[in-house]
Amino acid sequence: MNQIQAQAPYQVFTSAGELTAEHIAFFNKNGFIHFKQFISKEETAALLNSVREVHAQWIRDGREKVNGIPIVYGQDENGDRIVQRSPFTSLFSPEIRNLLSSGRLDSFLKLLPSPDARIAENEKDGVVVNHYVNHKKSGLKQMGWHTDSARDIFYFHKVQPMLNVGIYLTDSKEDQGGLRVLPGTHNQSIHRLLFRKKQFISMREDKNEVLVEAEAGDLVIHNGAIWHRVAMSPLTGPESRRITMYVPIISGKAVVKGDHSKTPFYHKLRFLAKK
């Protein structure tokens, strides 16, 4: 039995590395799925340490963008500059690249019904690490309701199916704010995908939202079309911190990013997530 915990209206699963019919059915119905302790504590710690090293180097270098995508900076409770959203992080981290090349994430390609499904290390925003902390000078405290698939519109492309594979590098409990999803909203019209709520601007709690609580090492996949947000932690300072790495799985025409890539418009909307 793969199910190890039931928290209506969703379940938490274990994974032996292969998706089962039960996993696929749950994901297709709800638009997200949560796997417990997908990576070990030791590997999680190594990934987190690697991310911190990358961020420290960017701060020393004064880097502002990677492949046209802005790096979001802020300050911690001590007034030190910190990276709070890092795009294309795997391009600077051997540990993340080793995970991507290990094949351990390949089975999740089955959740995207497209023959050209792939891990987008050099496309979109690449592997993103979000570092939330509730502090008066934080650059990332919360994120309003949005759908990841909507970004295709700002690239002047047809909306394509995509997934985001979230790997939790720290615990993410309700006290840290946490991910909130609206189950089943991945099965909606294009109009609802784009306009059900005000993308990134709407922050209000939804009566139908589900809190996803995870521990370091857990993995949560969500469909790019599902509506979701990240709530602000009621705590402040270190106790509010949560760090998650997102690996995109995409389809459609490949658009590889490089040093001369332009900054897409939707990143201007992201600044509203700081408020």
C-alpha cells in the first residue's frame, strides 16, 4: 500500500521511484501529489548547502540576473543581503545538476501527457529556488494566487502543459506560511486559467484552498495550470523561513535561454508578491 497518510482532501504517498496507477489517478484528479521523504536528510542538507554557496557567490559578484531573469534579493533579520528567488540555479550547482541527471525525476515525465516532455534546465526560469522569510526588509514574504502556465502568454506562446516538481529543502508547515492549492483547478478553461483570480495580485484565503504541509526531503508536484499561492508566515525572522527548489517539466517548442535573453513582462508582476 503506497498511501501512508490521509489528510482530507489529499493524501501523502511514499515512492519507490516509479509512479503507480494510484499516483497517476490522484494527480490527474487533483492536479498535485505529495511524496514523503523523496530524498534523504543527508542529500537534502547537501542540496541546501550548495544553494547557499551559489547565493553567496552571486552576492559577492553583484549578479542581478541569470539569462534575463531577475534575482530577487532581500535582507535577513541581521540586515545581511540574501537571495530569495534564484533562477537557473542548477547551472551553478553541481549537486542539483547531479540530481537532475540521475534519472530519479524521469518517471514524473509520465504525468505530462506530451511526447516531448522534458526537464527544462535551460528554459523558462530553469530550476528556481524560493527562499521565503517574513521580515520587514524581506524580498519574498508571500506569493499571490497564480498559475504557472500563464507565463506562456507573456512569451507570446500558446499555453502548453507543464509541471513544477517542488523539492523541499526545509520544513514547510503552516507556521511558515506554506503552499495553498485549489484542487482540480487544472481542469478548467483557458479563460479560467488566466482570469479566475488576479494573477499574483490576489492574496486572499480561498474557502476551497488546501494547505500543503511538507518536511525537508519531501517532493510535491503540481500541474502548471492549478491555482496556488504561498501564504505569509504569522511568524517573523528565522522561524518563518522556508526554502523550496522547483524543477520545471515542460513541453512544446524549445526556447533555450542565454546571457542575452530578455526579461519577460510577467516578472514585473512578481514584485507585487513582496508586499
